[in-house]
Amino acid sequence: MKRVQELLANVRVNNIPHLNPEVISLTYDSRNVEQGACFFAVKGVASDGHTYIDSAIERGAVAIVCQQLPDNLNDKVAYIVVDDSNVAMAEMAANFYDHPSRELKLVGVTGTNGKTTTATLLYDMMMAMGHRAGLISTVVYRIGDQKITSTHTTPDAIRLNSMMRRMVQEGCEYCFMEVSSHSVVQHRIDALHFCGALFTNLTHDHLDYHGTYKEYIRAKKLFFDMLPKSAWVVTNIDDRNGEVMVQNTAAKVYRMSLRSMADFRTKILEMMPDGMQLIMDAQEVWVKFTGRFNAYNLTSVYAAATLMGIDKREVLTTLSMLSPVAGRFETIIAGDGTMAIVDYAHTPDALQNVIETIEEVRRAEQRLIVVCGCGGDRDRSKRPEMAAIAVKGSTTAIFTSDNPRTEDPDSIIDEMLTGVGDAKNYLRITERAEAIRAAAMLAHRGDIILIAGKGHEDYQIVGLTKHHFDDREEIRAAFDATHNN
């Protein structure tokens, strides 16, 4: 509970409100307004919050943050005019919750692939060592042992600060969060205090939102540009954008690599289906992860933990005990040895990485069947590239629905098929459950099935509706019918 004038500390305003009411809650959704709320009129992609100002006041809003005043003013309401409601919301949310990020060791993870795995493993590591931590990720939000359903990779500024205040109250010392490109340009993280940041990699994604690859790079780079001198950054210099990300940062920069000399260097000694032997910072360690992409993720985790003062030997010992994240190269093995790998890979680079990892561990006689699709109402330019990678890297590819949303699933597959050229080693089966069953039937004893695109998701979005659907449930049922007898 704060007075309006308290909430406006460090906020650039275009007017001084003549009232100073007590605010008991913050929201940008007029449906959630309660008596004593401050309502933020945000101009979004689909709607403009300014059209809901009257509704918010009727519901009890005592303060309105807006970019232009409404025609009819209520003399019992404090109106705050700003240049950007999102910017003001980030600062005011931090003020309302007394800047909880300053009381945590907050580490942000950004990049195209690897964000969820890296952030989750940092959380898992700290909890395993007895340190209480919070997690904000695509899969789930966690406050210590509490689990909260995830709605966005990086939630809005109000929810971020609210959750971090709860983390502090629950005794958390650390918070690990994915930082999406959307959250940076929408100013959701503006008023947060980061002690460290990690850059994983940058590939083709979210061009439906950012428009161009150049703008996507700029959005990611802005996160590092805003870091304070007191923070540290670990950047992946094996990625061509690794040095670009840290060009203008004030933070202390550290570099990691699997290919060249760096502050944090990892070498893969041996790779097996169930793990890898690594040399990490000149020490050998066996981990329950496989794939070059996971070697990068683990190097990020090791670097972040040691930079936060955790003993190196304790970090390596704990790394060796950690398990893969749900829906990230998650293996399901049938009774006859046939293996399914469920992975969230939904970008060309991620799909290529997973297929290359499977190639490194599969035997010559094992066939690889790839089931994949592309999401609707998202970047269409990657569809042909995804299909080309699937047919090139598999014995058989099965193209199917992902989350079609408001697009026609068959039209999405048609666009994917423009990338296959003269290849004949594919099927198109629109219904995803049917496609997974077909893959199980096609697989011989001991073959490998990769089901890509949805990973941890337990739903499928068709139209505007979420239906229950879980790739892991579907392949287990398919194995029961075909490979577990």
C-alpha cells in the first residue's frame, strides 16, 4: 500500500497530479481493477488500454496512468500522464513492492535457445545446495518449493515484482529468470536490479514480432546495455553475436567457449545417449545430459555459479547430479529399446542441434524418425527451413500440427513443404496424435523417434482454445500399443 507520490519516485511524468490517494494494488487489466487500484492504460498490439479508463474508474480505480488524458475527467481520480505507460509501470511496480530485486541475487538469461534449461539448472543447483531460490521460466515459475503456472517467458512488471517480493518473504537468496526479447522492448524488466546476465546464442526466431533479424538482435542487446557496473556478464563467443551483445555494456564481461580460449572453457571428451564426460575449467565431470548444446548450457551454469561465489568443486559435484529439464531432450524408452526424444525445439537452429546430437550417439542400424510442425500466427519464414532440416537429418520426417492457433493447419504444412525440394522421405499427417502413433508404428525395434516443437507443453492451441495435449503422454500410449508387448 503506497501513496501515489511514493509510487512516482524516479518516474518521468508530464504532469503533477492534484490528488495523492492511497493505492492498494496495480493492474493494466481493467477486469482486475478493485477499489483503491492504480490502472495503467497501456497501448498494446491488440487493444488500447485508454479505451478502458472509464471502466477502471467505475470499478474503483483511484489513479490512472495514461499517455493522454481522457476527454471526461473525474475529480476524485489522480491522473498521471507519461510518455510510455509500460516504462512508468515498471518503475511504479518496483516502487510499490519496495524493489525486491535489490534483495535478491538476480540473474537474467537471454538468447534464442537454452534459456529455460540454463535458468532451471541454476535454480535446481542452488536448491540442491541448500540455498533457497526463485525461478521465472517458460515452463514454470517457482518461489522456493512453491510451483506457479507460467503464463509468459517473462511476465509483466507488476507480476515480476510481486513474485520477487514473495521470494524475499520466503527467504530466497537467488532468482533466475529468462529474459525474452519481447520483455526488453516492452520495458517489463526496466526497474529490476540484475547482479548477472548470461547470453546463450542467437538464431532465427520471433521475426513475426520484431520484423527483422537486425531488430531482434537489437532487442536482445538492449538487455546487456542496461546492466549496471556492478553486474557481470557471461557471453558465448562461439556464437557470432556473442561479442556484439557486450559491446556497450557497463558490466564486467566474461567469455565462455567450447572451441577456443576463454574465461570459461569446456571440452567434450565422450558423448553417450545418457550423458557426457566433460572437461570443465580443467576438471573432469560426468553429467546426465547429452549434446553440444547442453555442454554450452552447463558451461553457463558453472560460470554463473562460480561468479556468485560458489565453490568450484561444489558446483561440479552438483552439476554431476542434476537431471535434464522437462521437455528438453527428454527420453522415453519402450520395452523393446525403441527410444523417443521429446524436445521443445521450435526454431531451425534448435531442431538442427537436436538432430546433430542424436547423430552423434545413434548407431548405424538405428533409424531416426522426426515428427515436427510449426506454430500458427508466428514467424512464417522459418517453416520451409524447419522442414528442410527435418528431411535432411532423418530417415523419415512426419510433418504435422504444432499449435496452429488461428491458422489452417494444412496451410502451415503446405508452407513447410516448400522447403523439402525433391526429398521423398516424408509424410504429412495433420493430426498430431495420429502423427505420433504413425511414428511409433513405423519405428523398428531400437529406432529413435524425435518429437519436436512442444516439449513440456501439455496443451495444443487450436483457434483461440487450449486443448489438453501432451507429446509425452501420446508417445507412451503409442509405445504401449506397438513396442511394449
